[in-house]
Amino acid sequence: MKAEDLRAKTDAELEEELLNLRREQFNLRMQRATGQAPRPDQHGKVRRNIARLKTILTERGRQAARTATEAST
């Protein structure tokens, strides 16, 4: 998942993607706990994708707050 592709999505789509990634992270954690982890590298990839999504959402929130502050002055 590339940041360019994520930036093209709306906030609602990003929130949905974040929810899906968190579910996948939970499922991977459960697989690891039961000894069924098929791809050990997948857990790290999911964590990085979650961080990437949260970073983009935070950037958008800060930009919106900055725009609102500038508009009020």
C-alpha cells in the first residue's frame, strides 16, 4: 500500500481501510498465539500500513484545523 494511493482516498475510505487492517492485525495475533502463523513478515507489514494510514489521517486533521484557524482570522 503506497502513501500516494492512500492520499487519493477520502477520509471515510481511509477509516474503513484502517478498521480492516486492525481486524487483520487481530487475526494475525490470534494465529500467532495458536501457532498457525503462516507468514511471519505479514504482521510487520500490517503494522506499517496502520501507521501509514494514521499518519495521513493526522496530517489531514491538522491541515483542516490550520485552515479553520486561518479562515477565522
